[in-house]
Amino acid sequence: MKSNFVQLSNTARFMEGLEIVEQRGAAENCFMVVDGQPGFGKTTTTKWFATQHGLPFLRAKRGWRPTWMLREILDTVQAPHQHSQEKMFRSVIEEIGKRAAIARAESRPYAMMVDEADFVVGSSALVETLRDISDLIEVPMILVGMRRINDRLKYFPQVASRIEGGAHVEFQPLTHDDTRKLVTGLSSVEVTDDLIDLVHQKAGGFAREVMTGISAIERVGRRTGRAVGIADMEGQVLLTERDTGHQFVVRAA
């Protein structure tokens, strides 16, 4: 499977939300929420954007405390650790602020991204620490999680009020066009239209399932050496359907 990133409709939603944050009216409206069901491509999209622009990308952990989180932020920007939470906080402000200032001077985007942020919004100490960082250096804070993350933030009005309307981006199921783009963009073998239609139908809009299907198709394509259609996949497991948990075996009409 090819390793390139394929931009889909959810990518466009993410970019629109980021533009709203970057062009915000109030300087303190620095928070952005990216949520949706697992498998819609949230982590892949945000990690791609972070890699493209050299942005700090963290994966929140169960059991995170402010000191642990600050230490990981410093690790991400390759800055030395300090011995106390206060000194680590000051280092984060200095290091992130310095990088953000350089990005602004060069007209480049800069933000901090926290994946699995469901673990963050369960802790007032973590939320307040991120708010302090964002307030002090006006760096956009992008929280990536499942659909309940935005609801949980309502318990923190001081943060919820910093999320402008369009800065809440909910990832949606893949459209048929998204599935086609993903298959043609990532598959190392040619895939016929009828099989792309089947992948879209059985994947249920989940990018993760589409990629599982691509792997199965590639195995057949490498063996046959031609474009793969439904008939070529006869008797093969295409993917596991998420709603049933059952493997879907292709049966030619």
C-alpha cells in the first residue's frame, strides 16, 4: 500500500475549522475541537498536518497529570526537562512561544495538537493547564477525540467559550468519492469500479475499513498481475464489517 496522504472531504472540514481559528476575532478563542467516531481518519489527518508544518503532536494518556503532560510537550519539541512543574511550565511557554513567533513571522500555521483528548477533558487540571498555555502565548490548541469530547467541554465554560462555531469540526463517514480517492490513491494495484463500489458499501464510511479492504485487494492483485474486480476476489475476505463484527467474504454474482 502506498504511504502518501490522500485528502478527503474530512480534510477540507479540518482545514476550514483551522482557518476559522487562525482568523479568529478574539485572541483568546484559540481552541478547536476535532471529533467523530473512531475510524473516520481524525488521527491520520491531524498527524499529517502536524508533520507537514512541524507542529507539536501529542497523544494523551490515561492517567496523565499536568507534570506528565508538560514533560511530553517538552519531549515533542526536543527541549530539556526541568525539575519542577513550575519550571516545566515556564519552559513550555518559552519553547512553544518561540516556535509560534517564528511561524507567524514566516506566515506559517502553528498550533498544538492533542490526540485522544478524551483523557484530557476528564481532568480540570489538564484542561486548565492547556488553557493557560494557550492564553499566555495565543497558540491554537487542537483537541482531537471522539464525539463526547465537545459535550464534556461544556463543563469547562472558560474553555468552551473559546471555541468559535466553525472551530468544532465533526468528522463524517466517507462519501463514495472519498472511498474512490482512497482506493485509487493508496492501492498499489488497479481496482475496478465494481469492486470500489463494494468496498464503499461494506466499509460503512470508515477509512480504517477501506484500508483493510485495500490490503486484501492488493494481495490478490499481486498474484493475478491485473486490475482486480469482484470476480477476482471470489471467496476472499475483503474486510470485517464494523456493525456486525463479521468478516465479509466476496461472492461473485
